[in-house]
Amino acid sequence: MAYIKTEEGVPGIRSLALFRPETGKHLYDLVQVLLRGESPLSEGERELIAAYVSHLNNCMFCRNSHAAAARCLYGEEESIVDDVLKDMQHSGVSDKMKALLNISARVQILGKEVSSTDIAAAKTLGAGDREIHDTVLIAATFCMFNRYVDGLATLTPTNPAAYEEMGKRMTTLGYVLPQQVK
């Protein structure tokens, strides 16, 4: 049960956006730009970064919902998402993506943990400034979202089917305030 009175049965950040739509709108706009806007990273890669950081933060709602969205976006290669969450270094993502996920893991600990060596490794593997920028911003944003969702003890479904539906909704409709979805 959430620490504050939220709409019953509405999970995670969706309940908080309904509680305070004036702030929820800006959070949803931000995540729409980060995960669906123009970027050299694919939408699947950006969802994977969000899921990975949420996994490292042990935020099950964000981990499961963004992993579900990443699976939808990876299509036939959906197993890569679970492989990354199980053991990123031995997963089938590209070496460049491993370097970017490593940067996101450093951000998850503390921004100052990102080193020039981490950046150089990513650049050596083909990551450009925009990919590095977007990785750091997605990781930092999801640290905030994870703390927001868990800090208020929002509803976290346990049924995998609920997350599958969330993943489908997020990949087809994008990130829109809950009352805008019919």
C-alpha cells in the first residue's frame, strides 16, 4: 500500500502522475523525449538502459515495465533483455552497448563514478557524444523515477501479464498521462 493516498489499483508512477498531474505531465514529457524522441540510440536500447538502471536500483515496477517495453521493441531478439538483466557482460548486446550500459551503471552508483576511461572505452567502440549524453541522462532520470516510485511505496504488480500489457501500451502509445489513455 502506498504511503500516500493514490488511486486504488493504479501501479507505479502512473498513480503518482494521477496524484499530481501538474508534475506528472512534465515527467511524462521528459520520458517521452528520452525514450521515444530522436536519438542515435534505438528505442529498444533506450528502454533497455531504463530497465537496466531500474534493475540495479532494485525498483521492480520500473524494471519490469521497461523490460517489457524493451522486449516488445527488440521483437524476435527479445531474450537479449533478460540476458542483460541476468548478466550484462555475458549478454548478446554489442560491445558498444555494453560500454554504454557500463556508463549507466556508474551513473546509478553516483554520477562522479563515470570516468574518462569509461567514456573513452565507449568512444573506442563507436559511441558518439549524443549516445553518451543520452545514456547518462536516461540513467540519471531513471534513478530519480526509481526513487520516486519506491520512496512512496507505489503498487508493484506481481503478474507478468500486467507488465506485458504495460510494455505494449508504452511502445504503441508512448508516454502519455494516464487520464489521456482510454
